[in-house]
Amino acid sequence: MSYGISLPHLNRDNIWRILKDAGLNRLPPVPKAGPVRGQGKFRDYDPGYVHIDVKHLPKLQTADGDRRKRFLYVAIDRCSRSVHLAVYDAENADNSVDFLNAVKSAFPFRITHILTDRGSCFTADAFEKACHDMGIDRRRTKAYSPQTNGMVERFNGRVATEVLQVCVSNHEDLEILLRGFCFAYNHRPQRVLGGIAPAQCIISWLEKHPASRNQDYIKPAGRDIMKQVDEILDYANDVSQPDHYHYSCILC
């Protein structure tokens, strides 16, 4: 003999309402096999895979007395995190090619890949030809995916918070600060590199891979630039609020 319980008030609609009130009306999402968008990791490369981007600088007085903005070109190596930068009056194909030539001799290792966004200054025929002539594998970010070039974007963010907050009145002083920041960054230990600086990372890697040394390498200005940086910071400290003066601590 079997017994059954009749619950006429528990029809489909009522059961759905009860489950909804308890937050049980939907199945849990199926976990994705791949990384979450924006949290993926770059593919590992040896030194030589360089990301390039352009940042607009604020309007300041130039050497000829005009007040206008300039453009910061930044190149960062994916493996060593080593950085090279330069400031130009315009964001165009000619300056992009000029910066590429500078990048070619700015790193102690040979450049093998270049990654840029799809801006007109980087998609111009002149830039494409320059990459081809140098034997560089030309790469572009995916359309509408700025995170593909996130490494250099993050560096530009640090420039905005750690350099552009200093009170300067002209582009000449700002350019000196940028060069000093670049020097300090390349010699500052980084957690992502296991606590060593980009400069030391390159030295260690080239000791194991001497054939990858760049014969066109031109050693950049050393600590002499920091004397000029200190003078600018001292002046900025006198004319700005104390809480804006934190850049000197970053260079330590």
C-alpha cells in the first residue's frame, strides 16, 4: 500500500515564486575555461617584443614662447619592462618613424616585434615600411581592444599621476622630468621581475644570450639628468602645495 500527499496550492507558478524569493530560480553560471576578459596574460617573449603608444601632454609654454600641447611617445619591452620615451611636437607618421629609429638604438637587445594600436600614425605606409626594412615583426592591437596594449597604457597612467602632477610652466622642464622618470623607472626594482630592476634584468639576460646584443645600442644619459630633475623639483616645491610634491620620493 502506498500513500501520497496532495498539495494543490503548490502549482508551477507558486513554486517558481518561492524559488525566486530564495534566489534559486536560475542555474549558476557555467565557469569559463579561459581567463576573464581584461585579466588575461601576455604570451611570454624574450626581450625584443616592444609595445609603443602615444600620450598627449598638457598645454605648456614651448621654447618659442607659444603655448601648446606636445606628444609623449613611449616604448616598453614586454619581458624586461625597460622603457624608452621621447617628446614630439606632433603625432604623425614622420615622428613615429623617427621614434622607431630611436627605439632601435635605445635598447641593448635587438628589437624583434613592435606592437601598436591602430592609430593613423602607426598604420601609415612609412611606418610599415620602416618596420619591414628593420626586419621587425609588425603587430597591431585588436580593434576596440585597448587592453591589448595595456602594459604601455599602465605606464602612461603612472606618468600622469607621478610626473604630470608636478607644477611646471614649460615643456622644457617637463621633458627633463620625463627623462628623469624614465631613468629612475629603468633602475627601480619591480615585483613582476622578481625584485630586480629592468636594467639588471637586461644585463642578466644578455649574459646568457650574447648573440642577441644590439650592435646599434647607444647608452642613454645617466644620473646627470637627475641633477636637473632635482633643481626643477625644488622650484616646483616652492610654488606649489606641499601635497603635490611627491615626485622626489619616487626617484629615490
